[in-house]
Amino acid sequence: MISPNSETQSSRDGERRHGSVAQAGALGKGRLLLYVFLGLAVFISYYPTHGNGFIDQFDDVHYVLENPAVRRGLTWEGIGWAFTTGHAANWHPLTWVSHMVDCSLYGMNPGGHHLTNLLLHVSNTLLLLVFLSSATGAFWRSALVACLFGLHPLHVESVAWISERKDVLCTFFFLLMLIGYRRYAGRPTFGRYTAVLILFVLGLLSKPMIVTAPFVLLLLDYWPLGRIRRDLRWSHASNLLLIVEKLPLLVLSAASCLITVQVQSAWHAVAPVGVVSVVSRLANALLAYVGYLGKMVWPVNLSVLYPYPAQFSAIAVVGASAIVTVLTILALLLRRRAPWFIVGWLWYLGTLVPVIGLVQVGSQAMADRYTYIPGIGIGLVVSWVVFTAARRSRLGRVALACGVAGVLTACSVLTWSQCGVWMDSESLFRHAILVTQNNYIAHNTYAVALMGRGQLDSAFAHFEEANRIRPNETRVLLNTGIVLEKMGRVDEAIDRYQHAIAVEPDSWRAFNNLGLAYARKNAVDSAIACYKRALEYNGGCWEARNNLGNALVRTGQLDEAIACFTEVISLEPLQPSPVLNRACALVSRGRVAEAKQDFERFISLQVGDHADRLYRVGMALDALGQPALAGEYFARAAVENPLYRAADSLNGARSAAPAAPCPSSSSEEAP
């Protein structure tokens, strides 16, 4: 095994020369205080997230708000679902379990969910300091890397967005794995290697972002662990064994990649080459590498989404290519004098590969959250460069201290401000519209948020702006149709849905929404035909099958409707609406005993006020001509909540009743 590099060794020797035990004790107390100070600084800088809500129009709705498996909290049934689902185009069971735990602890209080993200980020900051300081022996340089990681506003997206729990949770296990690997490298044993493997698996189960971890470990073998020869010759058996040592990790990475591609392809999340060409992907990757560097240096005008450009500037692409090439050559030339440079730079380049856009997932050209792990490499380079430059003179040390304090203070202030941008969907996408250009997704999602708050005219205006920027975009056409329906302009909505089908003939969402519009006009046969077309293109679409069942009920085809709802329940056993719909259909068919079992299941599946659920079942039974059975549920509701005592009188319930909650239909918004 090659001994640590001379810089690391001299740093350790320098610390030994400080002398006495008393001095060492004082130094230890100072470092402990820095850990405390750093943890508090990060917590305070990100604390505004605790007052933020859910981003209900961008993933939080799929991850928590309308996810019955998660909302019910931690259950064995939910854990089984987490390990078998590809919901939201990802397979990350440990992340789902963490959201379930939050729901058990905090319910639907977003502050608690935000607090978990924040505590994980604080932990990651401190774990990074533990790893770097123990691996390099350079505590204060490592501290600067950790400070930049913990306080940088580019990481707000990973912390402030509840759906990005996968980011902070994955990094938590990744950093624990690095700490375990440092211990293993110091004294290789089977037990220590097994711990590394387990922590790596836990990280992959949180997010597949760390599939490049074996590559990172090889970089660490070069520096600071010093397990690889500096001349990069692989002829020595000991060096070759380092690759063999990583093979189990590589197998796990390959398995994770395979699962991820399959899940995302099934959810149609991966853009085909015909939509985004190979040349465009390479051009965007080069621009993104340089763009992320720019945002690390000047973190202003940050956005939740940066739109994919319609065309690329050749000059910009050539310039970005030159910057990446020059920095790579410089790192190679300095690999012996400054091994931390090549390690930090290749860390940045390598860990960004899964999300740099070579496999295009989603509509973004870049995303701030993608820098959460890769930015550590740039932080390492910056810290070692700064300390190396300042080491030459006392004046340099003073300038270093003042400069670092100023930069970290600025980062903290910008982070505090950026956390406020993530207050809710409206503020987030309003900000995105202000700081980006031609961002049709921001206009579309902002309009969805406005529509959810009843501001239909403003929502329609932003949908139309999105249509202007990106004509013939299916998701925008669908959402424009939905807002037109809400405005009572059903015929215009039908035109938008038909336009969407003309653009994307196999869009199950368009057929599903068109069916709902026809049903609203009492053209039930046309609605049924649309739902069936939707199911031809997506047989697993429970919403379309649920809506088909409701339409069959309206035409008196009760047995067919019951079979339809039963199939929906088999596909999505934790969704409450098809259970309620089947119960209502069973009552209409005269199978009241079976219906009662479904009503009880509906009550157990729903999350929220238990008395309110009992009342809703009572209302459904009353509307279906079952007053005696309805009275039982009204009485149970009254026992649980005195506010429902009026419902115990059926006549009172009828006079105060809203429309019966059955059947329940589902339209598809596309944020």
C-alpha cells in the first residue's frame, strides 16, 4: 500500500509539531466548537423552509399529498408497495419509507416533512467534514469544503423540496459509505467491506444518483488515501486488485441502472433519440457542465426549472467544450503536484454523468438539485487552491479569513432568501417565470397552481402564454381544456382535448379527459368510447378504468361496472375512490352486505377526519335509498365528533347535504 501523499503527511506532521497535550486539547475543543457552529449556521440558514408548504403542483402531490400508500404512514402494506412500485417514474423504496415515517410522525403538516429534510442536510454537512478531515488530515481545508456544501444556495432545491428527500437521504448514506471506506482502506477486513456494501445499497435504495460511487472510491484511492501509484500505471498487482475490489459495487450499480431505465421507460419519462438528438444531448451536457460551475460561483436567478433550449449557440457550445478541455488538461498536468485538483475535477465530471442529460429524463436542461453531490468535488478544489495560495504569507492568511467569512455570509443570506421562493407552488413558479425566458413549463405549472386556487381567468392567460411559447404541447392543451371546463366552456375544452389527440394520438390522458368532458354533456356513450381508447394506450391507467366504471353505472350496466372497479382495486389497492365507487354500485345492485365491507374499507383507507369519512358514507347511502344503513353511519359520526350530531337526524342531513360523493371521477392535469 502506498503511503499518503506528501502534502497530507506534512499536514499531519505539522499538527504534531504543535507540541503539548494542553495545546492538542485546546485544538480539539476548537474543532468541536466548529462542528457545533457549522451545524447551527446551516440549520438557521435553511430554517425558513420549516414554514413552507407542499409544492402541490410539482411532484409533492405524487409523493405525499395524493399518495394513499404514503399518507397512511408506516405500515407493512405500505412497505411492500414501496419495494414493488415504480410510482413517479422512480424506484427508490427507502425514500418512500422515509415519507411514510414522516406521515406517521407529522401527518400532513408540511413543516415536519421540511424539518426532516433540513436535519438530513445538516447531518450531511457534518458527515462531509468528518470524512474529509479524517481522510486528508487537513481539518480547516475540509471545514471550508463542508461550509460551502452546507450553506450554498444552489442546494436549496434539494432541501426545500419535500419530494427531493431522495437527494438528501441518498447523500446521507453515500457519505457514511465514504467514512466506512476510509476505515476499510486503513485496515481492510471483510466486516468493514461488508459495511461499505450495505451503506451503498441503502444509498441506491434512496436514489440511483450514486451509481458512480465505485468511480469515486477509485479517485479516493489515488488521493487522499494513497492506494494507487501516482504515475497512474496499472501494471502493479496491487493496483489491479483495487479494481477487482470494486466489482461487487459495480454489479450493484449496473443493477440499479437497469431497474431505473426500465421504470422510467415504463412511465415514458425518457426522451427518445428522435425527440432529443444525440448532438443536442452532447451540446446540452457541455453547456450544463459549465453552467453549473457558473451558478456555483454566482448563485443568482436560480430556478426550479431551466427550459431545454430550442436550439444551441455553436459559439457557446465550442466555448463550453474549450473550458472543460482546458480544466481537464490542467488537472492531468498537475496530478502529481496537486492531486486534489484532478480528484475534485473528476469527482465533479463523473458524478454528474447520470444526470447530465445524455439520457434525457424530463424537460429540463439543468437542475440545481443535480449539483448536491457533484459540487463537493468543486468545493474541494476551491478550498485547497485558496489555502495553498494563502499559505505563503501572514497577510494572505488574513485576506483568506476575511474573504472566506464574506463568501460564507453571502451564501447564507442568499440561501435564506432562496428558501422563501419555495414557499408554495405559486411563489416558486412565479419566480421561475421572472428569472428564465420562454419557460412554458413554468407558465403551465403556475397556471395549474392558480387554477387550484380558483383564479381561473389568470390561469387561462398563463396557459395561453405557454401555448404561445410551445404550440402543440400536449400537457398544456390538456390543462387549458381543464380550466375551460371549470369556466363552463365545455365545448371549447373538447376542442382542446381533440387538438391534443391530433398532436399525440396515443395520449391516454387526452382520451381520459375528453371522456370526462363528454360525460359532463351527458354524452355517456362517447365518454365510454374515450375511456376504452385511453385503456388501449395505457392498460394500467386506474383513473381511466375508474371513470369507465362510473360511466357504466350511468348506463345501468352495473355488473360490468362492478367488474371494472374490482380491476381498478386490484391495480391500486390503496386508492379509496374506486372502493367507494364499487360500494355504491353494489348497493344499487342489491348486494348491500358486500357493499358494507367496501364502505368500511373506504373508511380505513382514507386519511383525515374519521368522522367526516363516516358522514360521507352516510350521505352516499342516503342518496342510494338506504336511509336505515345511512343512519348507522351518521350515528357513528356523531359519536366521534359532536359537530355531526345534526346528521344523526336523516331529515336534517338531507336538508344540509352536499352532493353525494359517489361516483368519484378523475381528470388528469399535466404539470
